[in-house]
Amino acid sequence: MPRVKLTDRFVAGVKPDGRIDYFDAVTTGLVLRVAAAGRRKSWCLFYTSPLDGKRARIGLGSYPALGLAGARTKAIEAAGAAVDGSDPRRTMKATASLTVTDLAEAYIGDPRKARLRTIGEIRRRLRRDVLPVIGDLRITEVARRDVRNVFEPIERSGKPVSARRAFADLHAMLRWAVEHEYLPTNPIEGMRGPDIKAPRERVLSESEIETLWNALPKVLPPTYRRIVQLCLLTAQRLGEVSGMTRNELHFDRAEWHLPGSRTKNGHPHIVPLSDPAVAIIREALEDAADASVFSPQGVTVSALVSVRNAQFGIPHWTIHDCRRTALTGMARLGVAPIVLGHVANHLTTTKAGITLAVYSKYDYAQEKRAALELWADRLSAIVGGKAATVTPLKRKATV
């Protein structure tokens, strides 16, 4: 077993035949173990156990995830623990019993992470997308297939961005686990996550809106038709509309109160309801049998629309295009971007910068209502074939 003053260049280039252990001449007990043909390199430490006085060995991690400097640091810390009477194998065994849920709590609780503006969204995504799938796994057992089991179902459900974020959150958490010595290596280092396609930009023209609206009763069952109409009227997401419940509705104020547990960003959202929106919801409530206003799930509605797309009389569209169309329509009517952000519940707009995030507590409730009512009036004119051409005003928008 050769003793070598290990260098980064030597560690990167060594490729012996058969397995060989290279003992570091600088750090006592540190060994670079190189497998056959150099296909796998790992670090370990030989030391004397304070429990029984016998020679012992522990793995420190794999190269290149753990470099020479990091391996020397871990070896010195482990050897120091042994000198102090604590066998490092016990510490590593306790760490190995941690589950992904345990790791997530430690990761989210890191003071440096807690200062991130997006920590709330990271916590919510981990608890929604990752932990229900692999939360009970020990962190030492996580494999690439487990990670695919997290993001592939999300990807198949038609949410490529959410799938990519779930993968990125998990990758960052495992990388943090290596940095903080919960894991010797990141099991998904170098793994390619789901691809993100270019975001859709489809906005329905007014003639397409008229054709679609009038085709809905002929193509879709009443419940599905109402959901699509509300998506176009309120500019809210399909899952939020299809999951609407009776206790979220406040007809005395003509408002729909979405709890944070049902919004994409976890932020509670109040949606002012125009008269046409109220009429559609009341119509739906007459057919509702329980607390839900609509029975079908969002994915089911989206799938039905996709199957019957050719029957609507316009080029291919998705329900999310309704949200984009509504927000674009309001912008054309002169609605200010900050108000559009509040209508859409986009914190990147409504809480951008220190002024809006910390000092401005105004909720733009009146402006949101004015924008949605303005859009409802315009939409009514469009679907009734009475819409005039809109010429954008050069003066500042009033809402």
C-alpha cells in the first residue's frame, strides 16, 4: 500500500490496474481508494477506535464530489473525534438514520436559507411535491430512480416548470447535505432533470374568444363549460377554479377568497367577482351536491379540452391560455402592471423590491375589482358580437 503526498493532479489522473489504496503522506490515516481501471475513487480514514482500541475504517465520500481538501478536513475532524473518545462511526450511523423529511427540516431551518425571499415557496414545494413521495426514505438510500419518481408524475400531468423546480429543490437540498456532512456525496450529482419547453405565448384574439365562448355549450358538459368560462372571466388558474368550495365564496361582498393552501405561491388571494362570474357560480351551485362548487379535477378538465380541441372552431388552445388572454385583455384596456400582478396573485410583481415587499401594504382591492369588471364588460361585448375596436389611450391608465 503506497504512501503518497496526494495532490489534486495526482488524484484526478491516477488509474492503476486493480484496486489500490494510496495513503496520504500529509494527513495521517487518510486513504484514496481507487477501484479497477480508476473507474471509481473514494476516500476513507483508518484510525484506532477509542471503544475497543482496534483498527477501524470509515468512508468519507467519493471523488470528485469530495475533493482532496475536503477529504483532508473531514479526516482531521473524524480523527480528532476519535482522540476525544467518540468513535466517528457512531456519529455517521446516527446521520445515516435521517430521513428525507428530517433533512428537509434541517435544510429549511438553516439560518442562511431562512433569509432567502423564496424560502416559503421552497418549503411549500418540498412539502407538496417531494416529501409525500420520498419523505420516509433514509437519506443514504436516495437513488436517481427515487428522484425520477418525484418529478416524472408532475411532468406527465402537464406541469413542466413545476417538475423542474421540484428537481432543482431536491438537488439543492442534497448538495447542502454534502456541504453540511449529512451525506458523503450527492447521489444525483450530474443527473439531468426534466427539460423545460419554451413558455406558451398563445393569446386568443377577440374573434377566437367569441367563437370559443359560443362553442363551449355545444362541446363541453355544463360543469366543464362553467370552469372554462370562469378561467377566462377571473384570470385565475384552472386548479384554483376547479377546486372552488362554497366556504370560499362571499356573495355579500362579491368576492372569492382563496386560502394560501390552494394557491401556487402559498399566498392567500381575494378575487373580486363580476356580475357574469357570480351568475355562473350561482348556476353551478344549483348542481353542486357537496361543499365543492365543481366536481371534476383540473387535470380532467384540461384533458377533455385537449381531446375535443378540434371541435371548438379555433386553432389549438389550452385552458391556461384563458388566463393569459384575460390578463392581456386587461392590459389592452389600460390596466396598470401592478394591478395585473395583484389580479394574477404574482408576488414577483406585487412584492418586487424593498418598497413593495416591506413598506407598501396597500392591497389594490378597488383597482382589482375595477379591472375585472372592466374586462367582464369587454368580454360580454366580445361574445355578443358587439365589441368595438379598442384603441389604447396615451394618457396614464385609471386602474
